[in-house]
Amino acid sequence: MPSGMQTGADRRATRADAGTPVLEARNIHKNFGGVRALEDVSFHLNKGEILGIVGDNGAGKSTLIKTVTGAYRKTSGEIWLDGKHVEVENTRKARELGIETVYQASGLVEVMDAPSNLFLGREMTRSNWLGNALGFINRRKMRVETVELLKMLNIEVRNLAAPVRNLSGGQQQSVAVGRAAYWQGKIIILDEPANNIGVDQQRAVLELVERVRDTQGVSFILISHNMDHIFNLADRVLVMRNGRTVGNLRIADTSRAEVVGLITGATIT
Amino acid sequence: MSNASSGDFLTAVRTRLDAAPESALLLPTLFLLLLMILIFSFTADQFLSLSVLRNVLTQTSIYIILGVGLTIVLTSGEIDISIGSIIGLGAMILGISVVNLGFPIGIGLLATLLVGVLCGLMNGFLTAVVRVPSIIVTLGALTFFRGLAYLLGGGTVMIGFPPFLVWIGSGTFIGVPVPVWLALIAVIFGQLFLKSTRTGQHIIAVGGNAEAARLAGINIRFSKILAFVIMGALAAVASIIMVARLDAAQSVMGAGIELQVLAAVVLGGTSLFGGRGVILGSVLGALILSILQTGLLLSGVVQFWQLVAVGALLIAVVALRISYEPSEVQS
Ligand SMILES: Nc1ncnc2c1ncn2[C@@H]1O[C@H](COP(=O)(O)OP(=O)(O)OP(=O)(O)O)[C@@H](O)[C@H]1O
Ligand SMILES: [Mg+2]
């Protein structure tokens, strides 16, 4: 493990200053009525990088990624992908642009089974003309794909036809993360993916993140309250407080004390 | 049979039921239906005759058609209590266009369907776009459409429809009454649409967890509006059958039918909270209500007791289901 960490650190150094960022958010503002949830937030994500976002409850982390992925309409600001200015009007557009997101809670329809959730909004249809014209779904194929995915990700779900609300919280979270991995976005955003799940399943989810990054060259944004996860996995960390960014640090150049200080406001930058 | 093998058998049955959650809802309802037929075949001697059976089926076909529509609306997480008034308005459109204005029956039928679709469109738009809760929208629509029906037809009874319409109401095709065929088509459509098409899956997702559906890129507005439009179109079909059966159109037609249909659908296992629609359950529910009423009638039970029996049965069935499946009550 220590040797692995070494090479990880080496890779981090190169990734942190790679060419054009795959994703860049510039001067994002978001107001909810009179409440300023985001004020002038900018960040960038390099190719193959894992960017951690940390901050206290209510700092604006979820709002930031919802705004970037089109789940909320931003008040002002710009999104750039691979050096091109893009409009992300809605979550469908974000997916088309190659951004997969696991939102904090409420990502799954609890009354539907795992295959339906995995393919939610992107159901496979029968390949014959009738299936195409009328949108007849191909349940068998979706089920086969689900079985393969779950096997690959080492997720055990005994009854695939059961509604996902019958699964444990960790299994549900795995299905949600598995969905993002399955669709192979260029960018995968995870909002507290290791919340509410057991230690083993946390490790499984985080290993999955690293594996997908290394094999597919995917860039990640990882929101977490867990400093261990951030320092083990991330290349860089963005610190938010009260809707603003108060820090953008390379993991190699910082310490937990500094990051925690920024989160609470004890450190002045 | 040894203990072990009966245990194995039970586990096998359980696994089967878990694998198809819908059948777990359908089997008890089917059992109730069969039980009722059995009881009435003893208490009412003509009950098991072909003519009674055919009558029950024909009479139920309207409820089944409406039940399919309401199942889809409930699955999307909404409700429509205006369907009785859409029937009244549809009857007036059919009567005025065919009887008063002398248009060909084909035009009259199309106009009726179109009005049904427009009613659904209005309900859907106000619910999904203006975001007024559907219980309020359709409560308003209940009197709004009925008012329009009275404005159009007053208290008159329109009669003198062409033979084709009479055939829709009382004719048969391969020995089976036409309304039963129409109900069968509605059920096949509803089942295929809800369970096997992308749009149907989206309606289930929207009713199950609207926020998750939205984040997955599903168009919530479209899904809900479509559910109401299907309901409106099916209410128009029901209206056509009703006019055809009586060979007459009147503005009061369909009044109060929404409660019967709602009872049938809930009896069949469809959730009032969205996300779970059991089309075949609604068919069974409608049959149970009809058979209960016909059976009690033929057994010589007074009408008032029939009302009591229907209400009590509905509450008892739902109470039983909740006690077996606590998740029924959550959000
Ligand atoms: N839909 C909304 N309407 C109004 N205010 C909102 C909405 N969503 C978030 N907010 C507000 O925006 C601020 C940031 O919330 P956000 O959910 O982004 O925090 P967070 O950093 O993700 O916190 P946590 O760690 O608890 O998930 C909070 O003050 C919150 O009350
Ligand atoms: Mg959050």
C-alpha cells in the first residue's frame, strides 16, 4: 500500500498541471430568492484528476454541482468543457456532454427495481422497428447488463426484480455509483457517495472510483466530509465556506490541519 | 407431503412472488373475486348463467376502461376526479354533432374523442405546468365540464342515433359484446404502455420519485400531461359506450362514476401515492364491484345494503393490504 501511495503522489503532481481543463466553472452565482447560495465560485477539473470538494454543512457544495450539471438554473456564470463554452440547460444535456452525476440522496426511484434504475431515462429498447417506433423496452437485456455490472463492481443484490427500497442503504448507493460508472461519462461527479454506508462498502465504492479513473481516464469530482477519503484519493481539494471558495490546494502541498482550518474559518487565507 | 418439502414449496412460492411483486397484489384480489363468484352461485340461482355473466361483463367494461386510465394517472402521482363530467360533456358533443347537427357518426365519434383529449390536456396542463394540485384541478373540472355539458344540452334527452352506434352498445363481434372488446383493447394497451414502453416507465418513475426522475433527465411535465390525456381519451370512449348502450345522450351521464372507478382501482392494488399501477388489478377490482352489486341484487338484498357492502369491502381490503405491506402508507 505505501508504495502504491508513492506512485499515486507522482501521478498527482503531473495531473494537477495538465493542459486544458476538461471542466471549468467561471464566476458561478446562484441565488434562491434572496438567499445567496453561491457567490462567484470558480474551479477547474483536469483530465484524469480527482478533485475533492469539502466544506461544512450548507457551504454550497451540492448547490454548486447541481448548478454545474443543470439540475438548478444558475443565476450567472459560465461552464466550459474542453476549452469550449457550453450551456448546460438540464441534466439530460449534462449527460449528453459526458457528465455523470450521483446526487446526494434522491438519485434512485425506490419503487423501481435495480435494472430500471440503472437505465432510468435511458432505457434500452427492442431493436426491431416496432420497438424503436413505440419505445418498447428490452427488460431482458437491461437485466443482463445489470447483472454484469453488479458482478464487475462486486455488488451483491440478491433479487434484481425487487424494488430498490428493499435493498440496504449501501447497496442502493452502490447501484447509484454503478450507474455513473456504467454510462462511462468523461466526468463523474459524486456527492457524498460514501455516506450512510458501512466501512466495507465505503472502501468498495472508493476503490471503484480509483479503478474507473485509472482504466478509463475519467475525471472525478468527489464531495465528502471524510478527510481520509479526500487525502487518500483526491489530487486537489476545493474548500467552500458560506457559498464561496476559500481554498484550492494540491493535496501534495497541504495538510489536514490546513484544510480543516479553511473549512471552519480558523485559517485566514 | 413431508414437512421439509412443504417448506421448500412455500419458499419457492415466496421467491416467485418476490420476483414478480405485482402477482403478490393480484393473487389475493383474484382469490376474492373467485370467492365472491362461489358464494353468489349458491345464494342466487340464476347467477352462474351465461346471460348474467355476459351482462356483468358488458356493464363492467365501462368501469374497466375508465379504470385503466385512472390507474395510469394515479401511477404518475396524480388523481383525476373529473372523469364523470368528461363523460357528460362527451355525450353532449356526440349527441349534438350526430343528432342535432346531422354529422356522420364517424365525425361525431372523432369530435367526442377530441373533446376527451382536450379535457385531459387542460387537467394535465394545470397540474403539471401551473402546478395546482390535481385534486383541486379536477375538483374544479368536475363542475366546470358538467356545467359545459348542461350549457350545451340543457335537460334534454337526445335520441335517434345511427345503427352503428347502437351496434357499439349492444352488438356482438364473434359472440362477444362490443363493449367487452373495447375494454379488452384498453386493458392490453394500458398494460403494454405502462409496463413495456419507455414513456410508461417514465410515468412510474415520476410517480415514484419525481426528483430522481427529473435528475435522470425525464420530462415530468410531459409524463403527467400524457397520463391525463390518456385518461381523457378513455373517458370519451366510455362516454361513447354509455350513449350507445342507452341509445340516448343526456348531460347528467357519468355523474358520480369517479368514486366507483377509484374504488375499483384502489381495490386492485394501485397506490394512491404514485409509482405503482396495477392495470390487471383494476380489471379485477372493477369485476369485484360489479359482481358484488349484481350478486347482492340477485340474492334479494336491498340496495342500501349493497352500498354498505361495497364501502366496507373497499376499506377492509386496503386495510388488510397495508397490514401486510407497511410501505403503502409512507410518503
Ligand atoms: N432548493 C433550495 N432552495 C432554497 N435554498 C436552498 C436550496 N438548496 C440549497 N439551499 C441553501 O443553499 C445553501 C447551500 O446548501 P447545499 O445543499 O449546497 O449545502 P452542502 O454544502 O451540500 O451541505 P451538506 O454538506 O449538508 O450536504 C444552504 O444554505 C441551503 O439552505
Ligand atoms: Mg450537500
